[in-house]
Amino acid sequence: MTARSVLREPAFLRLWTGTTASGLATWALPFVLGLAVVDGSVTAVGLGLALGVRTAGFLAAVPVSGVLADRYSRRATVGWSGAAAVLGSVAVAGGLGGPLWLLLAGCALAGAGQGACRPAFQALVVEVVDADRRQQANAAMTFSVRASTLVAPALTALLATAAGVRVIALVIAALWVVAAALPPRGLRRPAPAGARPGFVAEFAEGIAEARRHPWFLAGLGALTAVIATGYSATGVALPLVSRDTYGGATVLAAALTGYTAGALLGAVLVSRWRPAARGWTALAGLGVYALAPLALLTPLPVWVVVGAYVICGIGIELFNVPWFTAVQREVDPATLARVSSLDFLLSYGLAPLGLALIAPAIATFGVQPVLLACAAVCVLAPALAALAPGARRFSREPATTP
């Protein structure tokens, strides 16, 4: 079946809509804070603090949510995490142009809601979609998020011009209402007999489950390395190169748009493609991100830089969709949310560290050596992960012969 046929299922359509709303709201908050700096509602120092506490809230909530989503209902976890994000977004609206403490409290609470819903959403896919259609389902969800980020900046900027940043913050709160209320109830899971272990012990059970899958640990290490280096090169070096080499922001905007367009193409491709060596194919797609820093090494025609980012976008979805599908397929459903939380905690949690380190590295060693190092990591990390047991198919089970 195609991803479109999955969307005809009412339960998945509700989950897809809720996930899309949460993804769009998560993306929109930093953008709105940036617009608030432009219109003077927030200072540059306030922006840095707001983004910092948002990230801290996200990281603090992810492991807690993983445990709670496995302990209780995944649907309930989505509900309370979305409610937290609603309250946080409303507080952000009050803090724009108002007390800084209110803005920071709202960003922390919104970040916690954003982080708390991720593992629960991933686990809900298993309860709503049958195994044969999960790859199409994951492709449909990533397609919607990429499409939203492609068109949302212009719409958000237009709305900010017409109504102001406070109104946009309230729109974000409304998106979180949709994300909290719309997803369906999943399967009823029997409560385990006897007393439950403590929070730390339950999270440790998730780590133990992750260790049962060497391909998962290796793939997560590769993903973390690529995000901390390749993504950081895009976040820091691309704006510098666009300004200094190409004389403005045109290449920056074109490259990021090309990346999103490539990700859309990748999501469509992977919704239908079932390579035999699905793990190696996914890791190869992840390694393609080395093209991003390589395209910035020397002055190249603009179309070459943009084309490199299009290919990177295709490659990242060739990794993402099979990766999420494999985790949903291979991990014990009873610990799925905890393993997913470990995934988000490491891969996205270390991204700010990469962003914080790459600018001083460029200042110390220069742009070209840092870009070469980032490209080398983007190639070597997936290549090493491909050597792990089970990496060929992202599975502990050997391939079956027809």
C-alpha cells in the first residue's frame, strides 16, 4: 500500500494530523523568537536565554516521557505533554514585550512539552499502524513536517507583519491543542504484575533493551556524529560562506530550500522502496550529508551548492524513515518509548554542543579545515556503523531466503 492509503485510515489520519501540528509548532517557536528580536520585543540576550531554556526543557522531559509513556498510556502522555506546550506557548505570548521571567518560563515549559511528546508519538505508531505499513506511515509523517517547514516561514512572516508576534505565539498554542487532543487511543496494554521499579531503574531497562540491538547503538552513534558536525556546518558555516563568498543571503536561503525539497523527494522515494540491505542503504543516505560541508569548501556555482543540499535532503530521509521503522519493528513494544527517548536525547541533545563548538573551531583553525573534518566524520561514522552486527538490515534477525 502507499502512504496515501495509510492516510485513509481514520486512526492514523488523526495521529498524522496531531504529529504534524506538533512538528510545525516545534519549528515555529524559535522562528517567532527571532522575529521578536527583529521587532524589538526581545533583546538578543533574551533570545539566547530563551532558546537555551527551551532546549534544557526539551532534554529534561525526553527521558521522563519515555518512562511515563511505557508505564502508562501513550495517548495520555501525548495529551499532558501537549497541554504543557499549550501553557508554555501562552506564557511566551505574555512574555514577548513583557517580563523576561515569563518568557523564559514559557520557553522552558514549551520545550518540555515538545520533548515529552516525541517518544510517545513514536510508540503510538506501533499501536495504530500494522507492521507492513509502518514505513509508509513514517514517510507520510516526515513528508508533512518537511512540507510545513517549506511553506511556513513565508506564512509566519506574513502573519507577523499583519498581526504581530504575540498572535503567532497564540497560533502555536492552538497547534498544540490539536496535537494534544487529536491523536487516537492506542492499544490497551496490560499493567505489569507486582510493584514497579523506580524511574532510574525503568529508564535503565530501556538502555538494556537498546544494548540488545548493536545496530541501534551503532546507528545512533553515527546519527549523533552527523548531527553534531554536518548539521553544525550548515547552521554556522553556511551563513558565513553565503555572506563572504556569494555576497548575501541568497545561497543560504536557496540551499536550505533545496535541502527541504530534497527531503520531500526522499520521503516519497522511501515510502515505496524496500532495498534488501535496508540498513546499509539508510547509513549510506546518512553519509551523503558529507556533501554539505564539502560544497562550502571552495567557491562553486550556486546550482552546485544547492544541488548538494538537495542530495543531502534525499539522503537524510533515506535514513530517517527506515530508522524509525526499524526501531518500531525490532524493539520490545514494552520499552519502545524509552528506547525512542534515548534516540532523541542523544541525537538531538548533542546538537547544541556541536553548534557551540564549531564557531570557536572555525575561529581557531579556519573554515576549510573544520569543514573537511565535518565531512570526514559524516562519511566515517556511518561507515563504521555499517560494520555492527545487524546493521545490514537494521535487524537482529538474519535475512530470509525466498
